[in-house]
Amino acid sequence: MMDDNNTPQNVRNENQDKFPGNENKKSPAMKIVGYNLLVLAVYTIICAITNKDGGVIFDMFFIGIQFFACIIFAIINRSWVWLLSAIMVLIIGFSTCVGMLNFSGL
């Protein structure tokens, strides 16, 4: 039997059995990381646009708050995903601040 994609149905079912979770659904863990990176991008852009001289200081402040919030959520939820988010926010945020400092000439 063939399905809509001209793939034999027994081959498709065997592949789905070999790779469970391959239904193109995003895991909740990656959603947490994605939302944290989205929040980081949004307030970094807002800080860069609104405050030319002090934008880096506000950005550092928000990065610190988000980093410590992720650490607290990692401890409360006992989840490595929140710790991964905290590390990513710290690394990406630090490099963004250095880039903003170099760009502004300070």
C-alpha cells in the first residue's frame, strides 16, 4: 500500500518505530530555550535602539536578571534545560554586550 507521499506504508511505520518522537513536534525543553533566546533578542534590540549611550548598561542589567531567573528556575524545577538556557543567555548576552561596546566605541 502507498500513502499520500508515495511511500510504502510499512516502511513509513517502521521508520517511525525506530525513531520515536519523530512526529515533527517540538519538545517542551527546546521551547524553553527558544523562548529565553527570544526574550534576550527582544530586550537587546530594544536597548540598542532606544538608548545609544546607556543601552549596554541596561542590556547587562537585563541579562543578569534573566540569567539568575533561569538559575532559580533550574533549581526549583530540577531541570537541566533551564541551566542550559542560563548558560546560553550568559554566553550570547556577554558577546552581544562586547559587540555593542565595540560598535559604540567605548
